[in-house]
Amino acid sequence: MSLNKLLLAIALVTAVAAADAQEFRFSAGYNGSNVREAGDERWAGRAGYQFGAELLLGGKWFVRPGAHFQVRNLNYTLAGVDANGEATGTETEFRYTSRLLRVPLSVGVHLLDRDNDAPVNVYLLGGPTALFNMNADLDNDQLEVETSATQWYFGFGGGLELGPLFVEGGYDVAMTDVFHGDAFRTNPQVNQVYAVAGLRLQLAR
């Protein structure tokens, strides 16, 4: 299924689910990076953070669009060069920090019947996520690279609801590269893991 067809299917589910329960969810927490193909630069993930809000539409089955501010950290290593451009054998580690707008559009299911208004519930969810680049810092003034304007992911996860609170974790698989162009020998794809805690604000049922 193409991405456009997938988004259309989610939009149709959203229209049906909108007649049921609705709530805002505010959350904050950790994100980590699992780099595919570390390459010569030896890309490695570092801890980052994110916070934002989502709107849940539906009951047992639901759709959940959202928006989060995300800071993602990666490390990379480059060999030193002399005035003639020859390698000196000295390696230096740098940090690449990107600030992104994370926009997930998830479809999920509660494993307990929402009609019983259970104080405890468990859910599973999955769907596409877009990361829109806001700004990035390579920590190295000698390099000029262009971060991809949009990076696409497809992820899955699950969570636990405890009254007005919830905790959630998930894993997003990268569909696109981090950089636009070839300034590095390796253009990594970066899978993501996240863990957040938050507050549920019910609007209607």
C-alpha cells in the first residue's frame, strides 16, 4: 500500500471515529536513536527528548493525530586532516543535534472495552510519522550539510492508561535518510525508540 493510500484510509477511519470519545493527551519523555549503517563516521545514537500533544478520536478503536517538539542527538567521528588534506590519524567525535516537529498519525485499539469506563486500560497502536526539520547543529564549522526537510517513519507501540494518566513506549522504523546530499560517506537512516508519560484531558464521550 502506498503512503497516500494509507493516509486516505486513516482519514476515513478518523471520520468514523470522530463521533465517539475524544480527548487531548499531553506528554513528555525520552527518545533514543538506533542508527542503521553507521558507516565510516561511526554514527551512534544519544539520548534526546520530546514533548507535545495529541488528539484521540474514537473509543475501542481510535485514531490519534498529534504534534511534538523533538530534540534528537547523534554522535559521529571524523579523522583529522592536515593543511594538504592528508589524514593525520587523529579522530575527533562530534555531536549532531536536530530540532524537529514530530507529527504522528496513529491508529490503535484498546484491549479492554472502553464502554465500561475502566480505570485501567491497555492499548496498541501504529502508523506513519513525519519529522519536519526545524534546525540542526553539526558541531563542526568545517562541514556544510543539508538535513532532509522531511523524514518519514512507520512505527508501532503500546501504552497503559491509569485514570487521567498514561505511559507509552514505541519504536519507529526510518523510511528515509537524515541528510539531503552526500557530504558524508554514509547517509544514515535512524530508527527511533521513545518512552513518554502524560495526562489525558477528556473532552467528550
